[in-house]
Amino acid sequence: MSTIRCINISLELFGVFLSLILILSLLLYRIEKDALNSCFLKVLILNTLLLGSDAAAWGLKGRPGTAAWYGVHTANFLVYVLGYFLLTAFTDYLVNYIAAKGPVSRKPVILMRGLALTAVLLVIISQFNHMYYLIDENNVYHRQGLFWLSQMWGIFCIVLNAGLLFHHRKKLSDKDILVFTVYIALPLLAMLIQIFVYGIALLYLSTTITILCIYLGIQEEEANKRREKERELTQGRIAVMLSQIQPHFLYNSLLGIKQLCDTEPRKASDALVHFSYFLRGNLDSLTDIRLIPFSKEINHVQDYLYLEKMRFEERLNIEWDITFDDFFLPPLTLQPLVENAVRYGITEQEEGGTIWIQSKLTSDAVIITIIDDGCGFDTAETKADGHTHIGITNVRQRLESQCHASLAIISIPGVGTKAEIIIPLKEGIL
């Protein structure tokens, strides 16, 4: 095997290995499954297949046997076809990237697909009339007279992408323009060289290098998204925590504990423990970036209800029906909902009422339900208490953001309120 042949195979197998790493990284660590990431994933997959096909073509070149004959024919055919599809996929990625910055037409993608199909059709025809290439009886690939035409399709597609980039340059940052220019310029230069020079696989090596540059840019964008998401979650946790530590609740709890100190010291001691646990739970929510066990959230709710029960006594009744607790959810999820049931449902009635807290496992989700038989309210009207509105809004946002769960609140004036959280199994279960 010649030195150049070994170099080509080594470079292309390295490109395959690198592309596979990038694919796995994109699948494992991307924040959002959006159109842009999906397009780039297609680019990576096509590039991997293209490099693998070209490596196979070089490796099987000149080898005897029926299997090698079919292998060389198939590999060379795929090199041409996948090259056209790769250019189309990149155009799709470029259009989606620009679309994230501002409006852009999808016509270039449609045009590229039409060009790619035409180019593939000519490659199929070339299998019979050998206008692009010929594989001789020794299983060796040879360029033919119209080989340059096969490259012109690719050059035209690259020029089209360059025009698209230039037309929308004002929507992109300097870094974006630089990366995409490199992607366009390097393959174009390699393609022009390969029209006249045959031997070194410059085209696919340059494509892999530029794809790596784009990937690094994507990772930077993903890191920015991750930081922004963590910032929003932190702000949400702070808002919820502050909404729960309200002066009137602290005052009433401490006053109740003070009164118990004179009459029931042991009960006062227990109340003080629950009070400290409650405050600690709120403060811990600031550092709990990830989901927490449902049992931990239940403990926090129990600390809160102990203090409210100390105040309202027989007016506040709690019924527990926890049939499943082996899952995770965002911190400070249940307590704001339970507090709403206490403050706006039960305690606004002179006779008080009951709160039912339930959890159950279904075939595809965990369902948590908080029901009260209080006075109810019109869900179309926002409570005047800004803390309540902030708390519920943030609970809903964090459920959706952290475990793709939903929160629905149904209330009927004079009947009661039901808050239901649905957590998909794949998101919230161990």
C-alpha cells in the first residue's frame, strides 16, 4: 500500500473518529433539541458516512475479489452522493442559523435540494456511461473526461452558500462570519485543487476541520444557554424563597411558639425545631440547582403544616395519600401550593376545612395532587397578593424547565381548589 494511500485512509479514519465524538457530545450535552442542533447533527452524520466511504474506497482500491469489486463501486458512488447531500445539509444549517437571528427565506434550501437530486441523478447515469469515473478490471478508480462537471456542482453549491452568507452578513456576528467563511473557503479551495490534482483527500480533510470549528462555536453557544438557564433558575428560586418567607407568617409562628413556652415547653421545643427546619429548607433551595427527592419536599411541607396547624388547630385538617415517592422534582414545588390552599382556601372559612395531598404512579407519569375544600376562587382573576402570583408562576416555570412537568390549577368558588402536577416518567423518576 502506497504512502499517500495510507495517509489518506489514516486522515479519513481520524475524521470519522472525531465526527463520532462530536455526534455523541452533541447528543449527550445539548440543551435544547431545536432545528439548528438537528441540522448540525445531520451534517456530522453525513460527514462521518462520507469519510468512511472514502476510506473504504481507498482501502479496497486494487484488491481482487467480488466483495472488493462491489465495495469499491459502492464506496465511490456514496462518496459522490454523500458529498452533495452534505452540502445541502450545510445550507439547511446555515439558513436555520440565520433564521435564529432574523427572517430568512427557505428558497436556498429548496434550490440546493433540487441541485443535489440533479447531481445524484448524473452520478447514477455515470455508473453506465462512465462520464465521471471508471473502475477498471483491476478494481482501480480512474477519473474520466467529465469529472470536472461533478465538481462544478459542488462549487456552485458552495458559491450559493457564500452568496447567502454575504446577503445576511449584517445579521451575524464577526465570529459567525469568520467561521462560515472558513467552512466555505477551505472546501472550495480543496475542490478546485482536486480538479487538477488527484491523490490527497484534501476536500474531506478541510470539511472536517471546518465542521470542528462550527462545533466549537455551537458549544460556546450551548455554554451560554446553560449559564443563562442556571441564572434564570437561580432567580426563580430566590423569588419563590422570598415569597414564602413573609413577615406575617414569621411573626405568627414565633408568637405561637412564645405562647407555648409558657404553657407547653415540650411542644414549644418541637415547634421551634420545625420552624428552624422550615427556614433551612427555604434557604437550601437557593443552592439546590438540581432536582431533589420528593421525600425531602414532603418533609418541608410537613414542617410548614406543623406550624400552621399550631396556629389554626382543628380548623386545619390534613389528609395524606402518598402511594409513590421514588422520584425527583424541583425544590419548593409543593409548599407554595399547599400554602395557597391554607391561606386562600381553608383559613378564609370560619369552620376551616381539609387539604388532601396525594401522589401516585401511572403508566407514563407521576401525578401529585393538592386538593382543598375551601372557598375556591376565580382562576381568571389574579390574587392581589403579589407574592402568591410570583410563587405559583415560578413553580410552573421551574417544573417545565427542569423536568418538563406541568402544573394545572382548577378552582370553583364555594367548592374548593385542585392543583395537579404531572411529571413524565422519563423526566422525574429514578
